[in-house]
Amino acid sequence: MKQRHDHTLQIKAENQPTVLERLLQVTRYRGFSITAFRVLPTMTGNMLDITLTVHEAGEFSDNPENNMTKLCHQLNKLFDIKHVNLKSMKVGNMECKSSKFSHSPSNCSKYVSQEMNNLISNVN
């Protein structure tokens, strides 16, 4: 039986009419279902603070590390997205958090790999 892999992303984006649509489209194309979504404008109103909780659905659940890396890379490529923080990952009943980790596409895979290894070693 496949375990459910939950991920919480904190995203900073420009307040543009199409930014939410693009964000949701990339998330869906990468095989993730959205379980929670919160959008708040910043004090100045020109940026958005977005909290997105997703889980991998169906056939995509076999390789959570690679799928999360691909999602991070794709979100970071969007023009109006300024940065993406991977806030927490949950596999089954185990959760790890990183409240201060802000990543770029170059180190997203390293972080996801490290966190998955930590979860696996805690299970064993």
C-alpha cells in the first residue's frame, strides 16, 4: 500500500491576475492534489503570501523525492514566483519541518533527498 506524502509550501509571488492559475496548473500537471490553499496579500499589496499543502496522487506516489524536486523546479521557473520554501513534509504518520529553509532550484533536490533519508532512517 502506498503511503500518502504531504508537503507544505510557503510561496512568495507578485500580485498578478494569472499567478494563482499558473501555480495551480503546474501543481496539477506534476501530479499533486491540493489539500489546503491560503492566499494573503502583503502589507503593500504588490506581493502575495501563499501557503499550499499538497499530496501526491495515484501513480506519482512511488518516488516522492523526485516528484517534489520537479515541482520545486517548475514553481521556481514561473515568472511571478519570487521564492518557494518547503515548510514540511509528512510521510504516513511521520513529519519533518524546516521553517527557515528557503531554496532555489539548484538545492531543492538536495534538501528533499536529505529529508526523505531522515524519514526513512527514523522508520528503521
